[in-house]
Amino acid sequence: MKLLNNEQINDFMLNNTGWILNGEKLTRDFTLNSFTDSLTFVVKVGIEAEKLDHHPDILLHSWNKVRIMLTTHSANGITDLDIKLANQIEILTK
């Protein structure tokens, strides 16, 4: 799997607000309305991840905050799979 270059990653971040580059991970924090909404969001992200066979690091903290961290562990960085999953997550937030 080929790593994306900085320009490709920056293009994604310019077109999708809230995503940041945190080391080798594409990261975004979400604040939801309730604990139930947070759990539901995590499950929806999990379903999309399973479809792509690409699994993010997910942190549910406080009662309404979710952090999604995307990287391709086998490639030691961000690949097209991470962008595909991030785009699916963006659709979930609309």
C-alpha cells in the first residue's frame, strides 16, 4: 500500500474541516449531543470500517466526545484507505 504525500493529505484536510495531521495519523474530534449519540456514531463508523476492512483507532471520552484516528498500520502512515474511510465518516456527519 502506497503512502500519500503531504500535498494529497493537505488537499483532503482543506476540503474537510476538522481533520488534522497528528504525527502519522489523520485525526478528528467530534462532539455529539449525548452519550447515546456518541455510541451510535462509533457503531456507524465501525460498520463503515468493516466494509473497507480498515479499522481506525476510536476514543470515546467524556460523555459526548469521540476522537477518530486514521492510519494504515501496515504502511506506517496515511494511505488512500484512510482517506476513503474519512470520506465515509464525513458522510455520516451530514
